Amino acid sequence: MKKLKNTIRMAAASAVISALAACGGGGGGSGSGAGFPIGVIPPTTNPEPAVTSSGTAAVGLPIVGGQVTMKCASGATMTAVTENTRNSDYPCVIQVSGGTAGGVERTTSLYSIASGPGVANITPLTDLIVAALSGQEPGAWFASATNGALSGAITPTGLSDALGKVKSAIATLPGKLSLPEGFDPITTGFNATRGDAVDGLLEVYGVALTAAGVTQADAGKAAASGTALTKEAFSLTAYTTPNLTAIKMGTSRNLDDTFGISMPDLNRGSYTAKASIDADGNLNALSAGSSFNGYVSLLGNRIGQLCTANKGGMNPEMASQYVYVSSELTEVTDATELFGKNFTEYEDCASYGTSEIRADGAFIFTETASGNSDEPDLNFAQALTSNGRVDAANGSVIRGKVYKYAVGAVTTYVYLIVSTKQGTSTPVLNGETDYVVMGVSRPAP
């Protein structure tokens, strides 16, 4: 994400304003670069000092060319940039309208708050805060709020309560979203670059809304009323190439009784899907137009595999792209816990064979169709280490994770394995040396 910038220039004893909307590089406040300043140095006859509000306007993509307007308790209404902004004008409510994001014209506005001079970001999260603070649709409040209503609502207690409502609302989205520790969506400056925690959160938030089948307006109403955005939300971790890359994944039972899948993969482009589930909570059908063309779903969808329409190692029309596991499961770091266990193995969203981890730690895969078994791999435990298991014959590195899930006296184990060509730092979708597989323990024969 980048930011909307405006510049201020001085000429002689009076302010000459030049507002330039541009796509810039960092975040406002404590982040890098300037924001969208509102307010300038007042005329020399005004005794009050110069003050400004600035921040980042973004939706997970920069809002470019948007019109920023600030309506204040003093009765002043200012567009970025305008003259005669004073400390006594605050608090204010801010609107950004129009502009584009990712080259797409924006048809809805977003809102934020400026309690005083300083950082005042404008994002979908600040829009939720305005909804929760006002108890109504942010645009309606912006249009109708009186001076006294702004002063009465925009208080430290009011903002704190509104932030708490927003946290509760986004926790009901797929992935059970949460804000970074100590982060205030309005006043915390952030760098609008990939890898920034806030930048990533806005991306994830947008994908989660789509998966849940709700709009930004729906989210604002939920924040204001204290209602949930889904019937039930789940948090999972998905793994993919290269190098066992971990992605926070979300699913949800939606208000319209669909099942949503949220996969914010910033390397490949974010995926969402709608599906239906059976009585046990497992996926049993993907809706038309899904980002995926295959799936495995087990243990009430606590573990599974999602496939895309790329050539896989076992299937020329389908590639295992992700294996995933619910946050409920416990990671197993001691490989000896798997010794002596048998597994059903899934690749390209189907089972092509079984595997055994012998008491000596050797891993053996047996293909169902041919009955042929691979040579014992005596170094399976290395795949669970940070360096992984080097497969010199295929020029690959194999990395894995193991989890377990206990219900009563029955414990189910699952291994998740990603193989990546040595020296590859970007996702590779074709070739059987770049595969994603899942094994699920089964009773010994």
C-alpha cells in the first residue's frame, strides 16, 4: 500500500496552497514519509500556531486521487488542503471519497477521526471505528453530525470503546482477525509496504470480508451493534511452496449458511472460495467459480488440502497447492512419536498410496495402483528441521510439519510436506519435485 500526499507552499506573508494527490512510498506518522496534510499555517494575524492532520489512505491498495474532507467541532469544513486550521477546530471526522485503488475507481467513501493534530489514517478499519463510535452509518453521521455531537462522541473513552467493538467484530471473520499489539488503526503510523503488519492486515481483512459474503457496510453495522459477521469463524495455517511457506488461512460458517474460505497469499494473489460442508463439518462441494478445483477435508475440516488448476506431480490437471491445519491442533516436534505408524497419503487432492514410518524411523511410500514401494528413506526426521531433508537425486529440499489431534482415546497424526527445488525462492507450480502432500494416520493393518 502507498499513500495519498498533499504539499503545502508558502508565498510572502500568506499561505498559498498546492494540493497534489500522488502515490507515495511509506506510511504516516511514525512510518516513513508524509501523509495527506489537512490544514496549513494560518495568516499572520491569527494568534494560534499552525497545525495539521496527516496519515495513510488505503484499502490494502493505495487510494490515489481521492478527495479528503474534514468536518470539525468548530464548525469548520476543510478539504485537503485548506487554510486557517487551528487547535480549536478539533475534534473532527474525516472522509475520503473518489479516487482509485489498484486502477479501479472507488464508488464508496471511507471515514476516520482526528481527535487533534497528528496522525489520522483513513482505512476500512478506521471506517469501522467511526461506525462503532457513532452507532450509525459513517456517511450519514458525517453529513448530519452537529458540532456538539462531534465533541460529545469523539472522546478518549468513546474511541476506546469503539476500538473494542471493532476488535470483537473482526474476530468473527474467517481467520479470527486481530490487530497487532498496541496498534491503533487511526493514530499509529505504518509503512505502506509489503511485509508491514498493518499493510498485510488490510489485505487479509478485504479477503475475509469476501469469503464471509459481507460488505464494508455490513461490517460497520456489526461493529456498531455488537453482532457477529459470521455464525462461526475458524483460524488455520496453510503451507505451500517454496520452503514450507506459512499463510494464515481462515474459514467460516457464514450468515447465509454458505461456507467461506479465505486464503490471502500475497505471493500468488489472494484466494477466496465458497463451499458447502457435511454434517461432520468437512467440505463436500466447492461453489461455481471457486479459486480452487479440488479439496481434501478431514477431521471436521481441521486438516485438508486445496488444489489449483496447474499440473501436479500425480495429476496432469490438478496441483496440490496448499495443505492446511487448524489452530486447534498441536505441533509435534519429536519425530519418534510417529515411529510405527501408518498413514494415508494425499497429493493433488486424492489418495494415491499409503506410507509407513517404521520403528527405526524409515519412511516408506507404497503406491496403491502398482503396489510398488519406494526405497526406505532413513532421514524423514530431517524434514522436520529448519534446514529440511535434501533430496540430492531430484535436486530438491523437503520440509515438513507434523500435528496431532486427540478426541477421547484416539489421537490422529498428520504430516504436511512441501518439496522445493534447491535454489528456488519463488513458487514453482509444475514438476513432481515441487509437490505438496499430506499424510493422515490410520489404524495399523
